[in-house]
Amino acid sequence: MNQALPLNVQRYVAPDSARARRFAGLIRSNRFVLLIAIVLSILGPEIFHPFVASNYEWARAYHHDFSGIATSIISIVIAHFGLQKVSNVPLVDDKIAIAPAFFVAYAFSILLIAFAQIEFDRYHLVTSFVVAVAWYYFIAIMRARFSAPRLAFVGMMEPGDDLQFTQVEWVPLFEPVLPQDVLGIVFDKRQSLSPSYERLFARAVLRGIPVYEATYLREMVSGRVQLHIRPEEEFGALFPSQPYLRIKRLIDIALALPAMVLIAPVIALFAVLIRLESPGPAIFRQVRIGYQGRRFTCYKLRSMRHDCAGPDFTAELDPRVTRIGRFIRKTRIDELPQVFNILKGEMCWIGPRPEALSLARSYDREIPWYGYRHLVRPGITGWAAVHQGNVALVDAATRKLEYDFFYIKHFSPWLDFLIVLMTIRTVLTGFGSR
């Protein structure tokens, strides 16, 4: 078989010494990372206590109790396994998820022990939180530098392929012999393979080495389901998990009810500011396409002038957007009234963004398989929203659709959790707002 290296591969320099290889193996080990994190959570508060207590009054009352240590360990274990799940999702920079994951884990643990009326030491929890987050940031940096995955490939990958620009050490297979220390094998189903390579794949699987088809790996790297010549063959089988759909609906309601109490004053404040800046209603209503293709009225805080006509989409530097409108669009405050849509069952917190009726009809004419995105309820934020932002052109909408299909295909609580973390980043940076 005449084979060559992929073009434009970003080469990963493998460790050139036994010590470096051992270090790379250690930082790849989740057990090692978790064990050191637990040890640091116990020893860290003891080591730093003299310094912190000399500068902060609240740390001086530190008492060595088991409840603080146990809470720290439980929190670290929860955060560790959460990060493991999130790290399996594509397009994820581990550093983005570390601090939010530990914050959620510690907050959950503290609520449990507070509900149980168990006393705990604030200093120990704060210190162990900081130490654990710092440790996981260090591991993320070291893994990115020294521990790129080593994958073998069979055949020739096309120039410009998404796979060529990933941090991977690619190992070409010129003959059906399994190389050492590879974490997986990649092949292209469009290329014919001899029976000897098929037997190689079987031996690899028996040894616990996964074999990936290039299309699947490309999907996991890009975070999008690629649109093929006959997409209905793949998209027709896209059915999200029905049990999780029901659980997610209960979670949506449970979060929306207390959220209404918190956001009502915010909506009222900005409604007054909007009315003072420009005439017209403070709440913007628009008919959109939602779950199973049904129409519904979507609510938003008005961010544009009411007396200016224009298209249903927002252009870059759109002159219709007001000063208050620019702020609430950038911070996503304009989306808060959609909590009413969640309570009515028309939307959820996380899902494909609903499109205006005219835009949805236009996309449906241009993209025959567009309607598949309505298999789940539309969301206030979603996988496409955190990667692409607002789009209007058909080409951009096609790519957005690929993100939406990936969300539906890999529909899970862990993907939703990751979207929450990335939405926080989006709100802080204003990414995708117009």
C-alpha cells in the first residue's frame, strides 16, 4: 500500500528521555492526578495557615476537624469526575472548565453539610479549593505541553482535513503491525483495506485500543456533524435520549421558578431604561419555530428602535440597536424574559437557538434537512451559540446546523454542563453578540 504522511500535520515532539516519558505517563494518569489533589487538599491548609492567619482574621479560628477534610475530598472527587466527562467533549480547553467545575462541586458539598447542620471550617475549604484548582490548572498546562495523544492512521488523510491541525502525534501504518504506545487507530472507510489490516483492527480492539473511523474522529474534533451528500441516512437516526428529555424538562422547571424571583427586578429595571431611551414596548415579541416545528411567541427585552423597519436578523453594527440594546445584547440580558417561555414548555435553558419564522422558512428552503434541528426544544443558549454566535447567511446557518446536529446526536447532561461553563465565558467576553 503506497502511503504518505498527512500534509500540514502539526507535529508533536515526543519526549526524548525515559524520565520525560515517565512524567508524561504520570500526568496522563487520572488516578495519580486525583491522589495528589486529595493529598494537597489535606496538607495545603496546614502549610499555608501561618501566612494566611497572619493577614486575615477569619483564618485565625481554624480548627482541625474531620468535616472540613471530608468535604474537601468529596468536592475534589466530584469535580475530578465532572472534568473527566467534560474533557471527552470536543473543542474543549480544559482550563475553561476547571474553576467552574470546582466551584459547583464545593458549593454542592457545602449545601449538603449545611442542610445536615454540620459545622465546617471556612479556612480549610477555601484553601483546599484554591490549592486543588491550581493543581488542575498545572496538570492541564503540562498535558497540553507534554502529553498529546499518539494515534496511528491507515491510508492518506485529505489535505486541509480538520484532523491534521490537532495536537496529536500521528503515526503512519505502512504495514499491518501494531505500533507501541498508541492510544487509537484511525482509518478512512472510503479507502479499501486488505484483510491483514482488518485483522490488525481486531487485535487492537482485543488489546483495548479503540479503532476510529476518520469521519467519526473528525466529528469529535470539530464538534459538528458533517453534512454529506445524503444526510438523511445519518440524521434520520438522530433521536435524543427520551429519559433525559423528561429529566431535563423537570430540571428546567425547577431552575426557572426560583430564577423568576431573581430576574424579575432585573427585567423591570431594564424595561424602564429601554422605555426612557426610545419609544415602544419594552418587551419584544417574535414568532419563532420551536419543538417539533411548532410556532411560539418568543419574548426578549427590546434592544432595537421600535420605529425602524429592517430584516429579521441583526447585522454587524446594526444602526437599529440602541445604546441600552448594545449592552443587554452583549451580556445576554435581553434573553432573560425567555424564562417565561421555559415555564410554558416552549423552550429550555440549553438547546438549539430558535429562529424567526421568516428565517426558518428561508433556511428550510435552502437546506432540505433543516427541520431535524426541531427534535429537541430550543434553548436560551446552546452548542452552536457558544461556538458561532448569531448568524444569518445560509452558509453560516449550515455550519450552525452542523453544531445543532452534534448537540442532538450527543445529547447528554455532561454536554449541557459544558455549555453552561462556555456560556459563562460567552457572557463575560460578549462573543457572538450583535
